[in-house]
Amino acid sequence: MLRYHSYNIVFQEVPGEVTLAINLSNCPNRCKGCHSPYLQEDIGGKLDQNVLNALMAKYGESITCICFMGGDVDPEEVQNLSWFIKEKTQGQIKTAWYSGKSKLPETFAVNALDYVKIGPYVEALGGLDSTTTNQRLYQVNNADLKDITNSFW
């Protein structure tokens, strides 16, 4: 089960997209220097199809993407909710996932997403806006991943 703490309309997390970023809690990664350590706690409401329906009804005309910020505690549910968004909007709203893991789970269907960020935050290397970052943002085309990390530089 995924729990969310908050959400915001953002413009930087996914280049070229107006994104509804949903901040998921219960993060298992515990990255040193994490910008949102409160999201390591199991807090917030349950994120399910009903919540997504309400958010899409509220913001549907204003957003082009929904990004799950976290969710490493239940990648299968991230995948399921991403498929739900794609089906519900007939692909009009793109989906993204910011994972703090070094790689996606073997069983994860990457084509459930349009974008995926992988990699833990390493304080000495910086985030996606740093040319030395270990993190990568990929644009997904079927099962092919195109590294677009340099769009943050």
C-alpha cells in the first residue's frame, strides 16, 4: 500500500511537463542528506484509484503528468496506479516515478511509465541538476529508456 503526505503542481521534476507531484511516505532508502526526511515515516492517507480520480478531476485540465515521488516501499502499486492513470486518461496524462533505488525491480513493467528517475541521493554528487549526479532521469518509449538527465543542466 502506498501512502501520500502531500502533492503540488511542479514544473522542474519532469522537463517540458506540468506535473502533479505526489509525495509518497514510508521511504525505505534513508539517503544521507535527504531533502524530505519526514517522508521516511509511514504517514499520510492511502493513495488509491479513488484519490487519483479526485486529483485528476481537480487538476486534469491543468496538468500533463502525474509523478510518484517515492514509492519504493511498494513498486507494484506504483506500476498499477500508473497503468490506471494511462487507461483512465487514454494516455493524455503522462506518468513518472522518482525512485531512490539504483535499478528498477526485475518484474517492473517500465512501459507503465513515461518517465522514470532512478538512483539514491548521494549528497557529495548532488541531485539531478548536478553534472556529477549518480541519478538518472529516463524518458520511456515502450521498453526503451532514453537518458534525459542532461536536460536539467
